[in-house]
Amino acid sequence: MTPDAPVCALVLAGSRPGAPDPVAAAEGTSHKALVDVAGRPMLARVVSALREAGIARIAVIANDPAVTGMAMALDCEVLAAEAGPSASVAAGLAHFGTPMLVTTADHALLKAQWVRDFIADTPEDAEVAILLARREAIEAAMPGSRRTWLRLADGDWSGCNLFLLAGGNASAAIQMWKDVEADRKRPWRIAAKLGPGILVRFVLRRLTMAEAITRLGERIAVRARLVAARDGLAAVDVDKPSDLADARQILARG
């Protein structure tokens, strides 16, 4: 991808309503973005990687005062968290416009090279790009990893919490994001949105991940494209205490 405008970045660090986050609770912090990983809070690690990748403007979506304070100390813009991730992304897009990279504050292992590779590997015609990692790449980088896999004709995939709203009709993809997020552990429901023919191909394992993403985009007139992660560790985020232990171990061994 060769955007006409500099890429901005949105970091999601809002809190989901309901039960307290298990990572924050285990570590005794108000929000998991504040949890220390290899000597630095997760949010600081994410912002540093984005800066190193050449992204100058970064906004953090937050509703926790300590997270907001840290974001400001890191010279980030701060936007109030909306009702859910997709609504927060919509607010970020209204603030920045495109192209806008989206990631999460719990992407503790994020590397600048992954960000640069993702942007470079995004097809020029893409209005929206989604980074996913193949199971083989993840297991090569992190043997024994236990994940929820999206199983399609071209293998098993896992999300990497990196999205690029590149331009064009990208804003229409936010509703698609909301639907996919809601059904991410029930991929057959995602396939069902594409019609009976695609659902049959999914059930028979004849639908590839690239086809699924492209077809989802076509349903809402968006050119959506898959980008395969070069490094399987890009799929490792911190959703639970065991993920935090994994991230600390990975960074400890360099």
C-alpha cells in the first residue's frame, strides 16, 4: 500500500462493561493496558512500536483515568470510549479519516516491523485490510499455543488485532467489523451472512479465508482484503492471565 496521506493509528483501550477484566484483576490494576510486561506497561509498548513504525499521530480510546493519563504522557491524543469497539473505531475514523491503522492496547508483543510489513503488504486496491496469521506460523513461533481457530479451505487462521482502514468506502466496514467481532468464534454464522452458496462452501471446507473476507466486503460495497502475517507472534495478545505469562516469557527470552 502507498497511501497519499500519512497513516494515523487508533489504539483501543476501553473497558468492556460487566465483569472486571481478568488480567487487570490478577495484576491489581484498574486496566490491563497498565499491566507491566518486561518492564513497561502494555500501552507504552504498543505506542512505542507504532512510533518506531513511523506513525506520528496516535489516538488512544480510553475511559479509565489512569489509562487516559498515561496516553497523554505518551503524547497521544485521547478519545472517549464508546459503547463498544466498533463504535469506538467509528469515532476514531471521524477524528482521523483514512488511512487509519487500528490495534489494541493489549497487543503487548507488537513490533514496528509487523506494522510496516502489514502496510506494505496491503494490496493497493484495498479499502480495508485485516491481518491474520496462519496456524503453521503461530505454532512455529509459539509451540503449544492454544487458540480459537477459524478453519477454512486454506487452513486454520487466527486474528492479529491489526486492521487498516485505507480509504474509499472504509467507513462502511465498521458494521461488518461489528458483525464479525460478534461471531468471531462462530464462523459458520459469518459464512451464513454471505448466502446459502457460500455457507455450503464453508461447511464443505471449500471457502478460503481470502474469499471469505472479499465476499464479506462485497456485501457492503467495500474492497476488503486479507493480509497474512509474516510472523506468527503477531497473533498473540493478552486476553487472560495465561496470555500475559506467555508474553512475559517470550520477551524474557528475547
